[in-house]
Amino acid sequence: MKINKFVMPEVIFGNGAIHQVGESCSRLGAKRVLIVSDKGVLHAGWLDIVLDSCQKAGLRTSVFFDLTTNPKDYEVAAGSRVYVENECDAVIGVGGGSAIDTAKAIAVLVTNGGSIHDFEGVDKIMEPLPPLVMISTTAGSGSEVSQFSVIVDSERKKKMTIVSKSLVPDIAIIDPHTLTTKSPQLTASTGLDVLTHAIEAYVSIAATPLTDVQAKNAIYLTANYLRPSVASTMNEEAKAQMAMASLQAGLAFSNAILGAVHAMSHAIGGRFPLFHGEVNAALLPYVMEFNFLAVPRKYKEIAELCGIATEGLTQVEAGEKAIEFVKKLSHDIGAPQRLSDMGWNGDMIEEMSQIALEDACMITNPRDITLQDVKNLFRRAL
Amino acid sequence: MKINKFVMPEVIFGNGAIHQVGESCSRLGAKRVLIVSDKGVLHAGWLDIVLDSCQKAGLRTSVFFDLTTNPKDYEVAAGSRVYVENECDAVIGVGGGSAIDTAKAIAVLVTNGGSIHDFEGVDKIMEPLPPLVMISTTAGSGSEVSQFSVIVDSERKKKMTIVSKSLVPDIAIIDPHTLTTKSPQLTASTGLDVLTHAIEAYVSIAATPLTDVQAKNAIYLTANYLRPSVASTMNEEAKAQMAMASLQAGLAFSNAILGAVHAMSHAIGGRFPLFHGEVNAALLPYVMEFNFLAVPRKYKEIAELCGIATEGLTQVEAGEKAIEFVKKLSHDIGAPQRLSDMGWNGDMIEEMSQIALEDACMITNPRDITLQDVKNLFRRAL
């Protein structure tokens, strides 16, 4: 029997939860907070609410939003300078995975010093971080609850994965109402990212009973609520259920880690300007087909969670239906189906496959995988 | 939509997990720990393992085990003096609910000062507690993950419930192997306590999707593994599953609170020397019958989690079968069925009912309840 470990932040979940950010920071002893965000969040109006809540709680605020999709090492360094110059004592991240991963990486630098490259890998963070309050506005990345931060090494053009319990925020705030400003396209790709997190965590070789309950509920919710969430910006029930799915998938993968989809997605996402959720969505069905051999019983359970009647079906038949379900879901919500549609034509596929093979997420993939396998999977998804 | 809050400690779960206690304390910065335990744990040999692990981690240790079932205010005060005299900087609790509740209450006093009575109620703890590492050896109380501590006011002869996020330990260690030294009687009563936690949390008016996944899995596991766990001290799978059920039920009730069973059990447990798990077990079926009116749909789900085929049954029929299942489970594992068998003959029933009505756990009971209702329920269980 292996030892199961599970760690998560305090969670505040619900419509209007974003208004609790100021009080949450105060409770952690903060006086001067750095808010890390992006211009999309600013334009959607959520940053104003955060600033207002901080002001009501008597906090002094500085804002940093010079960051890009797939955030870079130099952006983290710039953010940490803003923190130091303004003598901040806590960090708020508000946005999707890019903003939150950047916020967490900035927090690493301000107490540990050095460069963010020094912390690539597992358990390299030695000094405790300042109080961290993260607000997810995308129902996708799960970074608001996870022990991960993924930052691009701009010189090597490679995504660095930083893994440490220290990166689990103190408080995660998830307000489904913030999802109403997302476009259908972003809702689709982040929703498929949620499904990818849940499925990869569920079949991971590091899965435990504690991660399974979260992963399974996330699969069930995504199977039932992603379609209506894409269909209408105003369907509050669908938004709330997808926010819960994202949270639970985040709790699952933070503790069970991921698999080949993320390893491959990190590789090409570090080199080419692609959207993480879209890349995952394109790779997921092919990796599911590849991994089926390793975990047929779990695929049957995935089929059941998707509402497929599996009585009388073999594991193989049920598994095929599960994969079919994921393909059709992705198609129905208009997600880009091919990597070539997103702007990657297979350039440097040998190098990308090698990088994917060495990614930390590949370790927990349930099926053994070779360089040739990875190349084949990339080719199928092109 | 209400705001859902969820908080839990870092969890280390598995056979042999107890050996990680020393390293866990070190990681939190501890140098001199107070270990709060009881003589049963000492005689079973688990305390030696804890001391050994602390020594290997270079920690200085002091031990306090002058505590009783339903721990008292003066025991907490005595423990806090031992902490101060030995200049401790962290607290380990190892044992069942009594040891862990005492350990948490000691931690409150050593940083907040005053008397433990000052902290009765919700959110009365202002100063952060020292690092807390809790090791559950009973698969029952859930205190190792909860934001509760229940201490008897020896003068008023009344259980005080202290509720605060500060009481959530930093790290909870659950080692199913420690359950192999429990008697069948203790396994039965603590197992029914787990079922009570899970059912009361599931039907609580404060239940959320985050607590429901934990509560439901705990019900499923208890329905399937409590019988074999009582039947054999050496059934490792059953022990591990009951340890997981206890953990998940603890996570559920820590965040969704409880109901009438616990309110009534606290009342008579504060006045008479009764075992908490046994009292809960005797009250559960009657409170389930009473509460059914409020949550018929949830009772049907409880029936399904217990493996009852509910297709074609009405909610009422399924609910009756769920209650029948609980009664039969309790009977089969030899749990005491009546409060009078445990040494309470209904003495002071009027006063006990009034105290139960005012208990914090009564607030989240799903059905409105009167003094007469509580008296009737006590009488039925006598």
C-alpha cells in the first residue's frame, strides 16, 4: 500500500466570492498586496472589484499585468521587482492559469531570491512564500488550488514545471459569476482542459482514493455541463457546475499529477505561441486511445460517468464509447480539432517529442511510452 | 447560491504513515514538541513509534497523557502548563478524538492565553496556533482533519464545542495499520460514529458539493467495509477502507457541520460518562426516521450508496430501506442498541433535551425540531 498525500488550499466558492478577497488577505496578515492579473481581466471589470474589496479591507495595492499567455521568466522577474519596490507583503493572482502561475512564481522569487530557473523541478523551494490568495476567472487551469507553476524559459524556449507544496495558495477564491464574461471559444477550450485534468489525474499511476473522488465528479460534471456552458454565457447553473468541475479537477491533478497530454502540450506550448487548453483538447482523444490498454477498467468507469449505459458491455466496448464521447463533445462545442489549425505544422517534431518524453508529467502516464509513440501521437493530432 | 467554504489539513494516509510524524513536525519548523496521547495508545505501542520518529528528526519531546474520555477543561489547562514548562513550540496529538481534541485545545491556550471556556462557540480564536500534527488511531472522530474541538466544562458538566479554522491541523496523519490494535467493540462504535458523521453531514443544511463527494464516499465505504473490519483485527483492506471512510466523513462534517444525533450526544456525553461513538450509534436510526421528512431524495441516495436496488422504489420506500440497513448494520456488528444499556436511564431528560436543542450542531439539522421531539427521540433510544 503506497502512502497517499493530499494537500489543498482553503476554498471559498460561489457567486460573489470575489468580494471576499480583501478580507481574505487581511485575515492572513497582509497590509500591502501585489495584484497579478492580465488585461482581459481588467477589461472584464473583475480587477476593479478586487481593488475595491482590498481598499475596503484597508490594504495598499500595487498591480502588475505585464504578462502573456504561457508566461515568461522575464515577466516573473519584472513582477518580483514591482513587489519589492512597493514593499508588498502578500500576492493576489486573478485570472486564468497564466496570471495565477505568474503570481505564484513571483512569490517564490521575493522570499527565495535567485532566478525562477533555480526552482524548476520538484521541491526546490526552501523558504516559505508570502500569503497567497488566488482568484480563478476561467474554470480551467486549476492553478488556484495546485502545487504547480509552469513558466517559459525564454532562452531555451521550454516550459519549466515547478512543483512544490509551497505553491499551494493559502486561499483559493472561485466565483462562477466571473465565467459569464468568457467567450464561447475560451469556455470550450478551458472546459476541455478541465476534462483533460480530470481524466489524466484519474488514470495517473499516482491516483489515490482522495484524488479519485474529485476526478470522477469533475468528469461527471464536465460531461453534463460543458455543452450548456458553451451554449450560453448566461446559464448560471452550467457556469457554477463547470467552476466546480474545474476546482475538483484541479484538486485531483495537483495531487495525482497528469500524463502524456500535458507532457506533450508543455513541449510545444513552450516553443510555439499556442493556447494550452486548445492543444490539450486536440491531443486528448488520441492519448486516450493510446492509454486505454493500461487502464481498461477505469475507462469503463469514465464511460459510466459520462452517462453511457455500460451494462452488458465489455471493458473494451465501454472504453471505445468513452473515447467516442470525448471526441463528439469536443466537436460539438466547436473546439479546434487539429494542432495544424492552431498554427503548428509539425515543425521540430523530433525535438518536441524528446522534450515531451522528459517532461515531469510523463512519469505518471499509465502506459509506457517511447519517442516513436509520442511522434505518432503528435502526427495523429496534426 | 450560497458561498461554499472548504478547508482541510495536508493529509498523509497509508500503512506506515505514522513514521513520518517527526519529519512532518520538522518541516513545520518545530524543535520541541508536546505529544498529547492516552494510555491506550501507549500500551498499543504507537507512542513508541511516534517518539522514535521524533528522535530521528532531532526533536525534543515532552509527553502529556493525563486525559480521559470526554476530555475536561482542567486536563487542557494541565497540558498547556506542560507545554509552557518545557518551552515547546509545536503539538502532536496521537490517539482518538479525546487525545486530538485535547491537543488542539492545549494549542489554543498556549498562544491565546486565558481559559478554554473563553473560546466556546464559533471563531473566538484570535491568535494563530503553534504547528499542529495530528495522528488518528481510531478511524472515528475525524478530529485530525476538523475545525472542531469538544471539551467538557467540568463545573457546568456540559460539552463545549469550539469551532474555528485555526483548529484545522497543519498535517493529519492517518495510518490504517494502527487500527489493528482496536477491539471489535471499539471498531464497531467508532465505525458507526463514522457513518453518523457521513450521514449527518450529507443531509446537513450546510452541505455543499465539496462536502457531498466526501460524505457519499464515506457512506459507501462504511456500508461495505465496517462489517469485515469488525470481524477481523487483521483484515488490512477493511481497515484501510474504514480509515479512508473516517477521513472523508471528517472532511465532510468539518465543513458541513452535523445534526441532531451529535447535538443530543454532546448533551448527555457532557453530563454522564458515556462513549461518544456508542451514544451516536444508538441515536442514529431514530434521528434518521425523524429527519426523513426533510430530505427524502438524499435518503434514496443513501440507500443506493448502501447497495440497495432502488429502481422502481418511491423515495419513501427507498428511505425506509436505508434506515433498515443502518439498524441491521448496527445490530450485526454488536453495537449497543440502547442508551440504557450504556448506563443512562433517562435521568434529567428534560434538561438534557434543552441542552441538546441549544447545541451548535442542532442548527444544521435538516428538519425543524422542538423540545418535545428531542425528548421523544431520547425516549425511543433508551
